[in-house]
Amino acid sequence: MITQILAFIIVLGFLVFVHEFGHFAVAKWIGVRVDVFSIGFGPKIVGFKRGDTDYRIAAIPLGGYVKMAGHDPGEELTGAAFEFGSRKVWERMAIIFAGPLMNLIWAIVFIAIIFYAGIEKPLYLSQSAKIGWVEGGSPAAKAGLHVGDLLYKIAGKSVASWDEVYNTEDFVKADALTLQLIRQGEKFNITIHSNDSLRAAFPLLGLSPPIPAIVGRLVPGFPAEKAGLKKGDVIVKIGADSIRSFYQMTRLIRSSRDSTLHISVTRNGTILDFDLTAKKDESSGRLMIGIAPFQQTEKIKYGVIASLKKSIATNVFLSTLLGDFLARVLRGEASGDEVGGPIKIAELAGEAARSGFLDVIRLMGFLSLQLGLLNLLPIPVLDGGHLFLLTIEAVMRKPLSQGSREAIQMFGLVILITIMVYVFYNDILGYFVRP
């Protein structure tokens, strides 16, 4: 719990700092007076004043703000050059846009660090896309795919490896996905039909690469370690089911509920039997026995320029996924149950902190991207809402009336509070209720 709290404060605190610093730096550069620079909301815990600005850390670590002279809708303007409302429209837009821009820049920097430090890439990702397991009842199984099928085209695009399969957006977007494959020397075209609920229930629509169920790592304190399983054990049977894939084994464990699992493994040519009960992992809510697969890996490092290019491409890809998800939620085609807030972020931050420095950097990159993009949504109160109002002002060549601005801000506040309540509800439900 302490690790989660500290990791949460560091991760979110930094992301909030760079966001607010963007507003602050551009405001100072343009000549707008900044009265308060705050990390957090509510009562001040610590701080100091330098020049015109009160720098502070506040009690509620869920955001921050920069209070500028002449920024509040109800504040009377004197026409002074240091007032936000007295500056040109493009100057005000630059100040507002600087916050999300800083988050987007840092998202690129964080992910570039990951590529520069080196990616431990499983060897199977570079190998041809030969199917190692097809989950029963999945869209892939219903479409007729078999273990051993070799994928060479997805939606008309060539795929030469599992890496390219995983990077195919159609797996998480298309309701009808055509695959071209080779089976025992013959070529086939197969169309998989799915929807949002099926895609959520069956990752990669039920397909998985050929990863054997070999214990590569044991999680301390989880049932597998307590029962006596060891690194290198090959899991060959769970109950009456013969195990041919690590993913097959994982699905069986997750569906076990509270029942006892009868697991058979081979160790040094000898078959050993173990009885254990899966444990719920608090961070993911899934039933696990606490093992990770054995995988041969290769470390791939990139130079500075290549790392930046890979990072930009990765962030663009993640942005399209986020945009598609939000669009589907708004259209009622996808559930927003997986949207998380502070509790979820704290869980992820704690898990990343326990895994290592680079995992924390990776999480910060992902969260920084989301923070930057979500702040650009045209919702009043958010930066995107302010930019939208300034765009209207630029088109009309005059500001909206004070009453209109206050009404719009109030409407935006209601929307924001509604979203926050929903997010907190999801957090609490996910932490205390969902299996």
C-alpha cells in the first residue's frame, strides 16, 4: 500500500507539474502575471512566494492549476498587459495549449527512453505468425481456425511475424476481419466475426502464438510458489485438460473460481502432481497461480533518432486506439467500465514500481499521453473547452458575454463532475467488487 501511494504521488505529481509548467512558462514568456502555481487542490501544505507568484503544494493530489491575472470569467479586466483576458486570442490559445502540449512531448520522451534503453523482445514475435492455440468458443474457433495455421495476410495487409499481428489495429476495431492463411500447404481465406464484448472477452479474438506452458518465473507469495512448483516445470495437465499452450492454461485458471486445481507437471523427466487454488491478483482482478512463461528474448536497442521515431509512431498508434475507444463509448458501442481513475492509477503505479524503473517510465509515458489528449477534449473547464471558446471568439472577433462564459463554465463543471463520479465509481467497483 505504501509503495502504491508513493508511486502514485511521484507519477501523477510529475505529470501534473509538467502540464501546469507548460501553462506557466508560456504565460510568463508572453507577459501574463501568474498569481498561483499549485500542484494539487485545496489547502496549501507547503509553498513559498517569489515575485508575483505563490508556488504551492496543496492537500488533494488529483491535479493542479495555474491562476493567472484576468483569467476568471467574472474577473473585471482593466486592460493591463499582464492580464490574461487582455491579451490577443492567439496568445491566450498558446498559453492554454501549452499544458497538453507538454504532456504530449513528455509522452514521446518517456517512450523514447524505453526504446533507447532497449526492448527485451520475445523471439517468437520475430517468427512467422503460426497459430499455437485457438481458444474454444472464441470468434477464431467459430470461424474455423486451427492450431498450426500460418497467417500471412490480415485485412489484405501482409504480416510476416507475430509482432506485425499484434500491431494490426483491425483486431481491436473490425467487426468482420478477413484472414489469409496457409494450412498444410493450401491457402485459405477465413472471415472472423466479432463485436466489442467478444473482443474484450477474447484477446486477439481467441488466437495465441505457440508459447509452451513452461514456468519461467514464480511470483512470491502466490499459490504456485507455495505449492512447490519450480522454474523450468512444464505444465502438461490441469484436471482433465491436456495443456498445449501457456494461454490455454491461463484461461483455465481464470475460469476456475474457487475450485481446487489439479495440476500435473514434468520435472527432469518425472511427472509431479500439485493441488492448489488460484488467487485473485489485486491489481488486475484476475485469478492467477503466480507464474510467468519462459521465453527466449533478444534485447533490441535503438539510437536517439530511431528511438524518437519509434516513440512518435507508438504514441500515434495509442492515440488512435484511445480516440476509437472514446468514440465507441459515446455511440454506445463499447462499455466504459474499464475507465479508471486515481485508484486504478495508484494500482498501476505500485505494480510498475515493484517491476522496475523502466516500467515506471513506460507507465508515465502512457499516462502523459492520455492526460494530454483528454485535456484537449472540447469540454468547458478542460483546456480543450477553453480553446474551443477562444476559437469562437476568434471567428466572431469579439469575446462571448460574461454571462455566457459563466453559464458555459458551469455546464462544463457539471460534465466534469459527472465524469469524475463515474470514474470513481468504476475505481471502487473494480477494487472491491469485481472478481
